[in-house]
Amino acid sequence: MATIIDGKKISQDIKDELKEKVAALKEQGTEVTLAVVLVGEDPASCVYVRNKKKACEYVGIRSLSFELPEETKEEELLQLIADLNAREDVNGILVQLPLPKHMDEDKVIKAIDPKKDVDGFHPQSVGALSIGLPGFVSCTPAGIVQLLKRSDIETRGKKCVIVGRSNIVGKPMALLMLREDATVTITHSKTVDLPSVTREADILIVAIGKKQFITSEYVKDGAVVIDVGMHRDENNKLCGDVDYEDVAPKCSAITPVPGGVGPMTIAMLMYNCVSAIDINR
Ligand code: NAP
């Protein structure tokens, strides 16, 4: 029977630890402040932003909200970021993605001061991760490492296969698993005979963005399976990139959707905000 990795509980533990840390910082006269920037009214983005603000409130982080209309000019957004970069009372800046089509996301991400880049998307943060220097790490992959560590899953020397090579999940995930001493393979849409590669995995991390794509034929007996995907099935229930019912009986451990990777992303955003205090010192 597979162990179900409880992301809800682990993310709660992390937020509780951070809450204590934030309270201690407050006693020393230091307040942690996150600026959250939302452009437009994309419904999913509005939900994400609301959840991020709620998590800030729980942990004791002050959140400043900047909600700009869809038709905001790119220069105006860049000016806001410049102002937030200059503000000493702001430790972290988060620009909710995706941005409206008339804006250049790469340019906007690059405008954020790397010392305040709590999403870990700035090229400097990515570069620091790749050569093992301190810096912010993209929240979802960082959350997956915490899920593994806090579930006592050994990574050293294990074969880890990652399905997906996006900049926000697949690539940073590979770098982090290297840092955790796993032997890492990255796969993508041009990989030939994907099941034969994924079946090699002791730890299989799936970020493919395709509903219930990974079935038991992709998984070795006893593997650990981490499902990053987030979709709605035909009954409007949340599901992942992994066909959970089919795959779970084969695994030693697996993350459910919902309640696996999802809650970890926000917990790690909170973690990055608190770390920003040390990074800015
Ligand atoms: P993405 O940017 O769409 O990347 C998907 C990756 O999967 C690409 O590298 C693509 O390869 C690869 N791929 C697509 N079809 C494939 C196939 N048939 N065989 C092998 N590889 C294939 O997605 P993402 O941003 O990484 O997100 C992945 C999933 O995670 C989505 O469901 C997203 O909603 C979810 N997500 C969840 C969280 C969370 O907090 N839980 C956070 C972020 C993302 P190519 O590069 O060759 O195109």
C-alpha cells in the first residue's frame, strides 16, 4: 500500500514554523513585507493572489496589494516595480503571472531586484541555483524537496526522472534534485519511448500539464511518484498529471491531487519571503 504524501499537513507545519519565526522577527523590530502585484482580472490569478494574501496573514507577513487594470502600460508596471525595489520596507515582490499579452513577461521578471525575487524566476536566481550559490528557489520545486525530506524519502544516489522541462518546474526541479545527490534525467515532448525512461525512476516527478497522462505502465514497482499537475476532470473534480487510481497501487509513496504539491507552493513562497530578510541583510 502506497504512503500518501500529505502536502496539506507538511505545508501547515512549514507555515507554523514560519509564523514563530516571523513573530520573533517582529519582537526584534523587523517586519516581513510582501508586495503582490496583479494586472487584470484573470479568475485563476485572482484566486491565487487571494490565497497568497491569506497565507501571509496566517504567517504574520504584511502584504501590500497592487491591483492594476488589464490595460496598464508595460512602462507603468515597470515603474511600480522600480518603486517597490527602492522601498526599504518591502522585502519581497511577487508579480502574478501570466501577464496580459501586451506585456513582455521576461522583461518584467528581470526588472525585479533579485534580492526581492521571492518567486525565484529572475535569471540571477536561476543562475545562482545552477552553480550552487544562495538565492531564491522557484516555490513549487522547492516545495517538492521539502515533501521528500519531511516524508523521509532518501534522494541520495536515487534515480530521479522528471517529466517536463519548464522554467518554473522541470528545470529548477532537476537542479534541486542534483543538489540532493540524485541521479537526474529530464524528459520532454521529444523524448523517445517515455515509458521506458520513466520506468527507470526511483523517484518520478511529473510536470507535463496533461490530465492523468501517466499510467501504471510508466511507473516502476515501488517508485515514489510526485504529481505537479493541476486539472479538472470530467466531473469538475481536481486531478493531476498522474492517473492516481491506476498508479498508486504500484508506488511506495505518492502525492495526491489535491493535497499534495499544490499547498506546498504557497508555503514555500512564505518561506522565501522570510528568507528575504536574511538575503537583504
Ligand atoms: P508547461 O510549461 O506546459 O511544461 C510542460 C512540459 O511537459 C514541457 O517541458 C513539455 O515538453 C512536456 N511535455 C508535454 N507533453 C509531453 C509528452 N507527451 N511527453 C513528455 N513531455 C511532455 O507546464 P508547467 O508550467 O511545468 O506545469 C506542469 C503542470 O503542473 C501543469 O498541470 C500546471 O498546472 C501544474 N503546476 C502546478 C503547480 C502547483 O503549485 N501545484 C505549479 C506550477 C505548475 P516540451 O518542453 O518539449 O514542450
